[in-house]
Amino acid sequence: MTNTPRISGISGPTITAELMRGCFMHEVVRVGWEKLLGEIIRIDGDLAVIQVYEETLGLKIGDPVERTGELLSVELGPGLLGGIFDGIQRPLPSLYERWGDYISKGAIVPRLDKIRKWRFTPVAKAGDRVEGGTVLGTVEETPAITHRIMVPPCVSGTIAAINSGEFTIAEPVAELDDGTRITMRQRWNIREPRPTAERLGFNVPMLTGQRILDTLFPVAEGGSAIIPGGFGTGKTVLEQTIAKFAAASVIIYIGCGERGNEMSDVLHQFPLLSDPYTGRPLMERTILIANTSNMPVAAREASIYTGMAMAEYYRDMGLRVALMADSTSRWAEALREISSRLEEMPGEEGYPTYLASRLAAFYERAGRFRCLGRKEEVGAITVIGAISPPGGDFSEPVTQASMRTASTFWALDYDLAYQRHFPAINWRTSYSLVAPNLSRWFAENAATDWGAMVEEANAILQREEELADIAKVVGIDAMGEKERVEMELARLIREGYLRQSSTHPTDAFCSQVRQTKLLAMFLDYARTVSSAVHKGCPLETVLRAPMVEALLRAREMPEDGLDAELQSLREEVRAYFGKGWA
Amino acid sequence: MKDLLVRAYRTIESVRGPLVLVRGIREASLGEMVTLELENGQKRAGQVIELHGTYATIQVFGSTEKISPASTVVHFREEEASINLSPLILGRAFSGGGEPMDGGGPIAPVVKRGISGAAINPIRRDVPRDFIQTGISSIDGMNTLVRGQKLPIFSGAGLPANEIASHIISHAKVLREDDAFAIVFAGMGITSVEAEFFNKTFEMSGAIGHSVVFMNLADDPVVERLLTPRFALTVAEYLAFDLGMHVLAVLSDMTHYCNALREVSSSREEIPGRRGYPGYMYTDFASLYERAGRIKGLKGSVTQMPILTMPDDDITHPIADLTGYITEGQIVLDRALHRKGIFPPINVLPSLSRLMGLGIGEGKTREDHRQWSDQLYMCYARGMEQRRVAAIIGEESLGDTERSYLRFSDEFEKTFINQRNETRPMEETLRAGWELLSSMPEQELIRISREMISKYLPRGKEGK
């Protein structure tokens, strides 16, 4: 008793343990009689500082600490999809079965179902030479996703035997000639990126079905985007909308330190949603990680890595994964809280000095890669991170550090949100650094002159900004007719194209084809009007144009008959402005 | 063996601010309650907040006056902070430290619960969806409150947040009237005048029989404020999830709570975050605010309405900011409206109810509610913009459309937001909004579908 490791200090979520000689950094330990999960984050002689992933109230000096000799890892294998986990991969339904409505302490539950049998269909055969990443066989994990059972990284050899049939994740499906048994389950340290063969550049967008994003600020497949916004500007709704509609095979949604009621709305809604691409239930290709703000701080810190390790695993199968983290600020705050308990010297605003490097390392795990062991295949992880800057002030450290690594920046704006203009993305301050890399894709898949169309729309919006400043000084009535027409055209693009309802049945998701049609319509209208005005068409005629309302409602028109509607609208426009000014 | 352990110590090493450091501790747990016994027999309560080797740091609820290393004895009570609960708790009043204050004697417990609370498993939360009618148009119409929501009031010094809370306590209604309803009130650092005001509200509205009150007054021990909301929320959860009642918990004033948090933090020599508040304030808030909601399969609900005073009316102040990031929206009071004599002076633009969408629409309020409120928002925001422009260039220089927006926003404040002490049923609120919208040129009403316009827009004047 006297020589076993035990607690010697307790301060909030961090504890100190003595007699820990032989332990190593990031080793997982079990703390106290209730065996709370903890991880060693500092070693000092035979003292170890441990961050505890569960509530520490009630712990006592002298309570035992048990070493496990393992790193904090996730369990990867069939059964992840459709799952709902906490920040350290405990399935929330199992926690409920075990402990009831509230999250209790020290709940050790299996992370993946150990009893369920999966039908394993081998694709490799005995005698095959295999290495990390080689596909041994497949499992129909859900009707939407075929799960590929791969040789774990760092394992190689020749297959001695391979089985076919129904297995649990713990039973071996293959054996190598050196005796290594391979199961359908892999363990992976959450803080270490899984290896790949090669990083690739960006040349394909990850479409989101949101017009302002796909048209003006596209995010690349394998890229990263950040959504900073003060509270109430619609971060969470936007994250959820993207999760529903993103063109990705697997969606991983991390609710990191967010609201319980909103998380329950996600948990309630997602199982009811159908995939906009296949019509199948969205949950068949979704993993939810829910670590709400009142769940332990350390588990919040771990949650984004847990999600990332899962994302990398599906990426290794050659799938396109979209990972949503809402919100990375809560993660950073967890980091700050733990750092301050360690009495580390704080950097900017109390955040630890390694905040920027940790954030960068996280975003760098996004990317398009050639798969390990299968160079002909490509997998990708696109990361969308929400940021909650205090007071909506983007100069704070988390936003600034994220901006340095993320290639796409979607800035949410209070003024737009107050006007209920959603998504409240400010088109003046947002940017996409990868847009040039994607121009070829858009030219081939959207419209040959897509780049020119976007520029034209941008020019109209830009012009409005200049004019709005003048209008504020001299008054709108004192503006020239031409300028007022320009402002009207910009208004149409803002209201009719950039705005998008996340709840409207047709408007919520806008395919690339539909975006092209709508944008072309607005630009067509702008050109017709400009040339009419050039030829002397008075301002009143433009402002009173009866088809404006139809233009603004075009985004809500059902897909069936859209072409015909747009065509007749176009003719109406021509007829109206044709009277002497065409 | 355990009984033989020494559980009382006369080994205070240091006293600093509200903190006492005791040495030679052999067995103590984090969060354990202690009693400090002074030489003259007086007792003070305290709680273990940090343990290191044989040292325990204790935060004292109450003054540390006369605490002396030489004579004060610290008793470790082997229990966390907890409260006795029974259905008879309804109608009772307690101090901020959980002591009965109404002369009614202690509560005979049916259950005794720790007050720190546990996180509800997110999959067990039920989605809030029942509309609560407060009778205030700017809340019901524009920022609808639903059962299980946490919706704070962001106030400023001298603004009538308490009056609004009182109005809601007196008039809040849900569609199904047969459900049992209760109010739990936690007063933190409020003045005796404010306390009196709330007591009157409970009496006048007849709420007193189904309310539970915890009062930590401005001159009560500061650190005790850290316990007050936890006592109140533990009672709220008991009433809601054990007894199936629908509970409205009013917490006033969170700003005083935060100052107590800051005081303890600085005594612990912690590295301060923004404006001296501790870095863990977000997590601390979450441990309070997240104790609202509904649980699947259980009948009751906890709806929270925290009130906070924004220092210098600054919505980016850490207290307001961190609150806004956890609560499901906020009701923001506005000094300019208050000066114009508008009651309630709610500025709807920065106000928000995130759960509004779940509580409105057909079968709940009315089918046109969402579009109607979006349109009102747009018109008011545009009108406010024109007000700024008009201040520079003069109203005459505005275009016709711009002027109609300006007039709209004036009328909106005067007739829609302003309602004095009148209580407006939902239909009345909707009617008032449509009335205002009818003054706008119809082609400007782009947030409402044509169908809804033809169904609900009053056509008093000539149509288009």
C-alpha cells in the first residue's frame, strides 16, 4: 500500500500523484477509487501531474493512482458510424444504460461494440504481401459506407491465413506469417497524425450547398476553413447546415464545449435527416462527438483529437471526410484552464504560449493525401472550425492563430445578423486563399466563364460598398441615377443570392448547377439594366420593375420547372426593358 | 479505523482574504465542507477547494474576522455542500447559504443532494419546444422563450431588469395550464430594496405558495454567493425532475456572483484572465447555466432567466460575453429606449432567442410567426440605419422608401415594444406587428411569402 502511486495534490481538474517513477508523458492513468480517466501532462522526479477527464470533486489525498502503460487512444473499427460519443470516445447511449440521465464518474464502458458481429469479406488472400494500409477485406458498416479493414500502420508481412464470415471486432480476421494477428479493431494515439503516403495539393472544392461559400469563398477538399463570429451571429447553425449538406462521404461533428440544448437538437435532428445526395439517413455516414460545456474540461480538450483520429481512419480508407469543430475557442479555453493550473507562464490573454503551434498542428492534419499502402487512392479531410471570439473581436489570439493556418476565412458579422441576413457572412472581410487553385474545377464543372461571373458579382458588391459610404454623407436622394441603379443591383444580389434560408425546403441546399443558374440570372439582369440605363432608362423604371420580387424569390423556386421559370423571367425582363432601351 | 482519525485540526497556517490554509491534514476530499469554530464558539462554514500534500486550502463563506491560527478549530464534515429536499420546500425562504430564513425551521429531508450538480447526458436531453407566453411583445414575438431554455436579461445599472423579471414571474403562461408551475429565485448580492421588490412580486402575483427563495443580500458574505445559485438550481432540478413541475429559475444578479468568483481567484493568486476574472469563468458559468433543460421521459423542465448588469452597458464585457456564449440567446435592455420612457426597454436587434424556432409556428404560436418576425427585424434594422443617416443629412434628404423605414422604426418602438404594464396575448402581439407592416410599401416585405401576406396583412388603405 505504501509504495503504490497515490494522489498528493488536487486542484480542480489537475491532480498531482507521487511514487510515479517509471511513468511516461501522456500515459493514461486511472485516478482514485472510482478509477477516473487521466493523462500525465508533467513529470517532476517521481511526481506526475495528471489532467483528469472526469469530475474531481470528492477525490482525496492518498487515493490510489493506477498506471496503464498506454497513451490516450481511440478505438477504430466498424461501429463508429452513427455513433454518439463524449470527448474521450465513451458512447453516450452506453453511459446512459450504465448510469442513467446524468454523466457519472469513472464510468468504464466499451468504446466500440464488442459483441456485435460483422460480415467480413476478404479481398486479400493467403500469400499476399501486405503492409500498413493494405486492404484485407470489407465490412458493410452501414448501407452508405463500406468499411475497409486495413493492415494497421507499421505492420507488414505475408498473409498466412485470412478468414471470411462473421466476426466481432476483437476476433482475428487474418494472420501474418510472423504470427501477427489482425483484427478489425485498431487503437491509435489521438495526438499523433496517422501516416499517409503523400500530401497532395488542392484542386477540388468541397461544396457546401451554401451559395455565398461555394461561389465567393470556396473551401478546398482537404483544406480548412474557420468561422469566427460573436454570439448570435449563426456559427452553430452554419456548422450544422454544412454538416448536413457538405459533399463529403463521412461527416464528423464535434460539439466541443457547446450548449446542451443545441447539442440535443443536433442529436434529435440528425437521425431524422436524409442525405441530400443519396436520400439515405444522414446518420449512416455521420459520427457525433458531444462534450457540452459543463462536461469535464480535459475531455473537451481531448475531443477534437478524438474526432480527428476518427477522421484520419476513414480518410485512410480513401474517403472524403468533413470534420466540423464547434467551437475551437472552447477547446483553447480548456487548454488555457489546464495551463493555468500548471502555473505555466501565460502568453497573450492568458492563453499558453503554445496555443498557436497546437492549433496549427491540428489544422495541418487536414489535407488531401495519397493513402498509406495504396498510392493510387486519395483520401481527404476538410476541417471547418468555428471560433467564438470574445466580444466578436477578431484580433484575439484564437482567431489570429487560426487565420495563420486556415486557408478559408468566413467572417460572421453582427450587423448582418441583426438584420437577420443569414448566413451572416461578411463578403467584404471573408476570403478564400485557395480560390485560384479551384478555378479550373469550377470552369470545367460549373460554367466555362465561372471565374468571370464571380468577378462580376464581386465588382457589383464592391461598388455598392463605395457608394454606401457616399450615400451616408450626402443622402441617397443626392446620388446620381446611375449610382442608385448600381446600388439596387447589389441589393438584389445580396438579398436574392447571398442570403440563404437554412430552414426553407428548397433554399437550404443549393447545388452547384443551381448556383450557376441563379447567378447567371442575376448577372443577366444586371447587364440588361445597366445597358438600359446607359441608353436613358430612368431610375424609377428600374426601381419599380415588377419582376424584382420574382428575382428575389427565385432561390425558393422548386427544382422542378426551375429552368422554365427562369426562362420566362428572363423574357419578362427583356420585354420590360425592351421598350426603347434594349 | 476511520472513526479514530482526527477530523478536527487546530493547525491553521495562514489566512488570506477569504482563504484559510490548514496544515497536517490526513484525510480530506476536494469540495468537502468544513466548520471553523472560533474561540468564542462562533461557527463559520467553509469548503475545501485545493489539496496539496498535507495542506488544504479552504474558502470561508462569511467573514474571516477573528479567525486565528492560535485558537480556531477546523472540523472536516466528510460531506460535500448539500441541501435537504422535500415537496414541503415550496413556499420557503432561505439565506444565500441555504439556512431557512422564514422562521419555518429546517426541512425534513425526503432526499438530500449535493449542490454541485452533474452534467445531463446530451442524448438524454429532450429538445425544448413548448412556447411560454410572457405577455411581452418584444419577447413573445421577436425572441420567444421556451420551456427548458436559459435566456438571460442583459441589463445596465439603473435599467428595469427586475421589473421585467417580475412581469414575467407574474404573467408567464404556457399553453397547457394544468401543468404544475414553480419559481425558484436566487438573489446574489442584491440590495434589500430589490429583495423587498421581489418578495412583493411573489406575494402580489400569488406565486409565493409555489416559489422557493434564496437571498444573499449585498451585505451578506461575498463568497457565500458562490453557493447561492447552486442551492437554487438543485432545488429547481428536484422540483422539475423528481416532482415533475415546470420551474422558472431567476438568478439575479450574475455580475455580483462573478465578482465573488474574482475575489476568490485573486486570493488564490491565480493568473487573471480578461478584466481580472479567472480563466475558468466560462466553465464555472457552464456548470450553472447548463442546469436548465428537459430530460427525456420526465415531465418537468428547468427554465433559467439569469439577470446580469453589464458594467458600463458594455455587451463585450466578459460577464455578458461568456454568458451569451452559453445561454440560448439574450434579452438586451437599452438605455436610449429607457430614456424615451419605453417599457420594457428591450432592444430587439442584439436580443436573440436561439430556441425560438422550436417553440413557434403552426400549432404552437401561428404559421406566419417566423416570417413575420424576420420582416419586423429587417424593417427595424433598416429603419435604425436610416435614423443614423438622417442624423447626418437630415430627414428631408432621405428617399421615400428610406423615410418609410424611418417612420416604421419610430412607430415600432412607440407601439410595439412599448407596452407599459399591459400584458399582450400572442394574437395581440401578432396583430400589432402586422399593423406596423401594413404601413410599409408591399414590395419591401420580401421576408414574408405572398401567401402569408394575402392572409394576414391588414388592407385598410388602398392596395397597390
